Amino acid sequence: MASLRLKSTSPYLFACYLAPDGRRVQRSTKLTKRKKAQVLADQWERAARLGAQKRLSEAQARRVLSDIYEAVNDEPLPSATVRDFLTGWAEKRKADTSPRTAAAYGQVARDFIASLGPKADRDVSQVSKADVAQYRDAAQARTSPATANKLLKYLRVALGAAWKDGLTQDNPAAKLDTIRRGANDRGRRRAFTLTELKAILAHATGEWRGMVLFGLYTGQRLKDIARLAWQNIDTEGGNVLRFQTAKTGRTMEIPLASPVLAHLQIMPAGDDPAAPLFPKAFAIATKEGSDSRLSQQFHDLLFSAGMAPARLPKRKSKGIGRSAPREVSDISFHSLRHTATSLLKNAGVPEAVAMDIVGHDTAAMSKVYTHIAEDTKRAAIAKLPDLTAKEEAK
């Protein structure tokens, strides 16, 4: 059995035992109570004997460490396998995040577990920077640098939770840099030309005509427009659109342009103020994981206007899954957001006013402006061209 001794130079008890190579060693227990110090010394000697007999496996080492931790702290050593921790963590996120974010976290957890293979059944404290790099690099190979960086960000959140729970000594994902994107990797959206906008409106049928008008004259995102209800339109208080953005939670108040108001007058409206403006789009936008369907429909509209190639489902076009790289177009519904910003600036509207209307937060605006008056925004929106004027004249 290991023995204990005191040294005049230290207040702590020292454990004396044989090392695996047969040497007599003395090691401070950092403890002053003899009973706990003896338990710790015995556990060290046990580990040394196992090491002398054969190479200590990871499982044996963790059992020894667990016994030592419990003997000294009177509680079990916190532990969990990568599989159990990530699965449980992703499940908990369903209660405190949006359905879309929770689904993304769940997918990252499953993908990282698959990337680890048999290592997923090891303790989460054994996840290394190399394991995370392998996952990130594989994601880049099958998708894009931007997607790989986003997945790395989600994994940082997950492994950061393990660190906060005391299951790991650090966050290996936080040690890894994001992938630097080259100029060719940045899929930049451009604004539509006026000719293109007229072509889009000429081919837009059903709800899409109204959604395009809202996108152009408010500069808002497709998801937010699809989720609008009649109660978001204040026709008695100055014809203003009021809603909260899904992405940033920002409260928006945007005066409505005359082409939008004219279109609202011909839209069917019921007695329920909570009814959606665009029922079909609303049904898609509020269904978990279905946002891409609206983007696909708008792409089909661009195709009908002769502005984009036909897009086949991924599995039919390339014979690979949805996680494969996707060809990025320079125009999409989000281009209407760029178009609104460009038209406002070209009309001489101050940048801060244009950014407030569209909903962009800039350092300059945050520093100088606390609120943009409604009349100022209304005057700015009145400067936008009416792309429906000629069509109505016919």
C-alpha cells in the first residue's frame, strides 16, 4: 500500500509509491487531510501497477481518474460519450430555439457523430481539434466554405455547452479557424434592373405578384413577407407595415408605397385580421424546414421570365444528396432587397434612411441616428419608381 509523508517545505501530504518502471516516487496530493490523501495515494499506486503490467487503455485510465475524483470530491466525475451528449444537447435546444435553428443543431450533431465513427462512443472530453477539423474540411469538400464555416459555428456552440457543463477542459472547436473564402467563393447577389423587374411582374401570377411588390417596395426578406397577416397592415394609421423580423427580431415600421397599396385593394380579404396576406406562401413558410420551397418557386418565376435556367431537383440533376454543393445564382428574391436599397440611394435618399427602411443595422446609423421619422421614410419611399404604372394604363 502507498504511504504518506509530510515535508517541512509544504503543508500538503506527499504520496509515496512505486512508478511503473520500479522507481520510488513522491508526489504531492495537494491535500492536508490524511484519509483522503491516503485514498488518492492508493489510486495512484493502482494506476502505476496497471501501467507496469500492460499499457493502460483509455477506458481503464478514465476509470482510475473517475475513482480518484469521486474519492477526493465525494461525487462522481461528470462524463458523457460524444453520442449521448450531442444527442441530448440537440434535443434540449428544441425548447429554447426556433424550430429551424433546432433542426440545424440536430443535423450538425448527427453529422459530427457520423464523422467520428467509433470515436463517438468515447468520452466527450476526448474530442480533439483534429476531429473537428476533419468534420469541417469534409463539409467544405461536399458543400462550400460558407456552409462549412456555418456548421463549425454550430459545433462550437455544442462543444461550448460541454465545456460549460464541466465535461471538457476546453472547447476544441473554438481553437479552429474558419475557412477563408476566396473571391470566387462569395456568392454575391446583385440588384435587378428596371427592365428585369418589369419582366418579373409581367410573369408573376397569383400571390407572387403581391410578394414581389412587397419585396421591392419594402426591401424585406422572403420569409418575413410570406408570414405577413392583414393585422400587420395599418391602413387607418397612415398605411404603414408593422411587423417583427424573423432573423433579427427587429420591429419594423415601413410606410407602404402606392403600388403596394393599389395591389392590396384588389387582394381578397376576410374578417379575420390574423389571416395571412398570402395564404399559400404562409402555409409553406410556417412549415418546419420548408423555406427552400418558396425560393424554388421564385426561381421558377425567374425561369418563366427568361432570367434563369431550369433547376432540377439535386438528386435528378447530379445524382447526389442534398448536402452537395449547389450552384449559386447572382439573382434571387433577396436581390429585391438589394434593389430597394440601390433605388433609394440612387434617388438621393440618405444611407441611414435607406438602411432603416430595409432593416440593415450599420455602425454609422447606430452611432448617429436613434430613430428615423415616419415622414422621412415616407418621402424616401415616394421616390421609388412605380413599375406598375404602364401596366395599369393599359
